[in-house]
Amino acid sequence: MKDKKIETRKQILFEGERILLRRIIGKGYLIAQFIDGKYCNNSLLHTIKLKYEIYDSKYVLGILNSKLIGGFFIQKYARDEKNNSRN
């Protein structure tokens, strides 16, 4: 029997400024939160770390939390809960 290796996440994902984005969307909008510090999160959250310092994390957070982006995301990617199919 082969030894199973446990894949560990990169520690850099849990340190410093980042945005946490919920996998489950709200009614008509995305749910994102800015965080700065050393915290772990579970698999219900996506971690977004900006690659370039040109952009401000809080500016990107505002865009992600906007109704415009939320509506676009739901229209493009959300599944219809009744039919379990794409809109």
C-alpha cells in the first residue's frame, strides 16, 4: 500500500491582505470580505490575493461586492436551484 501524501496549502494564502469570497452566493450579490492578518479559512471561502500592488484590495473588494458584478456572476454562472441547471 502506498503512503498517501497530504497536500498542504501555501502558507502565504493565509497571511497579509486578502479578500475572502464565499462559495455560496447571496440573493443577487456576491459576499466578499477584506481581511489582514494571519488567519486560516475553510473550504467554503475562496482566498484572493492580489498579484500586483497596482490595485488596492479594498477597491477590488468594492467591485466584487457591487450589484453589477453580483448580477453578472449570477446571470453567467449561477445554477437554477429548482431545475439544478444553468440559467
